[in-house]
Amino acid sequence: MTIPPLEDIIAGMDEAGRGSWAGPVVAAAVILPKGLRLGGLNDSKLVPPAKREKLFEKIVRYCDYGVGLASHEEVDRCGLLQATYYAFKRALENLPTKPDHILIDGRDKFAFVIPHTSIIRGDQKVRCISAASIIAKVTRDRLMVEYGKRYPQYGFQMHKGYGTEAHQLALREHGPCELHRKSYEPLKKLQWQAK
């Protein structure tokens, strides 16, 4: 693993929604100012929702951050890995400060011009990646709650598009809507069972 110099500007990056059956992949890039105290940073999935919201508000107030989305159409057209790269790239483009080095959660390799390092379970090990995980998840969760209002029959506000039993039942009853990732294998199987 490449360790960037201490004086470098480091951005942590993570995404939310890769495993979801509907909606976008949302990526975030975050630069934590030196000396900023943010207690409780961790992989967003391990942080209780109320604490996540509080951390989100602090991060957007005190940190440079950027958010990028890749649509469900891009996931279907280009595949999940390429769509995730697009989301990451857009998050970087929306980051006000250009980092010297990027630390990315996971094992995937991407073609960024900026030097970068992928770290398995980075969202649990590296604070700036944890912060990006919080931004990506809260942003995406809020988006899926809004989609839940537009498509109430699917319950997106509860399961955020993941393949829960309730979501599968809704798909069997109503078939997929325009937000669903039609290329996903479980969805293809369920699609044929729709009435």
C-alpha cells in the first residue's frame, strides 16, 4: 500500500448503493481539516442513523466534500464497476480542493490521474474514508426516501432499494419501475413473476 506524505492533501472516497436493486450509486470525496475532531466516525453502516445525521451535518459544515452520482441507467448500460467509477469521478470533480492523493474504500482499482490507494475496509480504518462513507450513505438514503414518495408501492424509504423480502414482494406484485436496475440477475428473475 502506498502511504502518501503527511503534508499531502488527502481525500477519502467511498460509495453507497452498489448492492441496491434500484436508484443511483452515490459516491463522496471528503478532505478532513487537520485537527478536526469528529467522534464516532466509522463505516456508515455501523453508525446508528441519528448519529450518522449529526456527523453528516458536521462534515458538510467543516470539511471540503464532493458528491457524485451514477444513475441506474448507467449501471445497466456500463456495469456496476464502471458506473461506480463515474460516481467517484464526479465526486472528485465536485470537490472544491484538488487532493494530492486519494484513499478509496475497497479493493477495486480505478484509472484516476491523481495518485490513489484502495484500502480494504478503509471505511473502518481511515477517518477521511469513514467521513466519505457517511456523506455517501446519508445523501443516498435521503434520495431514496424522496423516491419512496414518488413510488409508494415499493417502500424505498424503508429498504433504500435493497433486495429485502418486502421489496421482492412489491416487485412481484407491481413489476419494476423506471428506477430499478434491470440488468441485475435477481431482478431479472423476479421480473418474470410480475403480474
